[in-house]
Amino acid sequence: MIRHVACFKFRTHELPSRITDLMNNLAAIPDQVPEVISWSVGTNVLPIEFNYDAALVADFADKDALLRYYRNPAVRAVIDQIISVAANRISVDFEVT
């Protein structure tokens, strides 16, 4: 199994409505992408200086399933949305045994 972890730091003066829209669209991804085995997404609850603002954790059967996820049009649209509101973003994909 492959676990995908992504974190986002939103632009300082980003409109809250745009962030809410992004988070709603992220939450809807599992209904649109059959490769998703598990999916968790949320915003930071502890205002520590170095924390990012939001994160997602998702599991996929294998690397091929993760690559199909990345190519899904719904995911591509959300990635474009992330790019439009995020000052920084990071991700890592690793094997879970």
C-alpha cells in the first residue's frame, strides 16, 4: 500500500471562502476517485508557528493506483485550486507495510 501525505500553507491574505471551497472539494475526492482506499483531510487545530494550515492523508493499493489518482480530472482541478491558494505545499508518498 502507498500512503500519500500532503500539507498546505495558505497565503496570508487568502479569502476564507476560497479555503472553505478548497477543503470541501478535497473532502469530495473519495467519491470521485475509485483508487482511494482511505482519505482524511482537515485544517490545523493548533496554531503553532511552524504548522501548516491543512493536510490530507490518503492510501492507495500501489504506485499505479496513485498515478491514476494524480491523472484523474477531479484531482487535477483540485491541484490547480491548491496552487491558487497555497503559499507553500509539500507532499510525500511512501510504502506502508
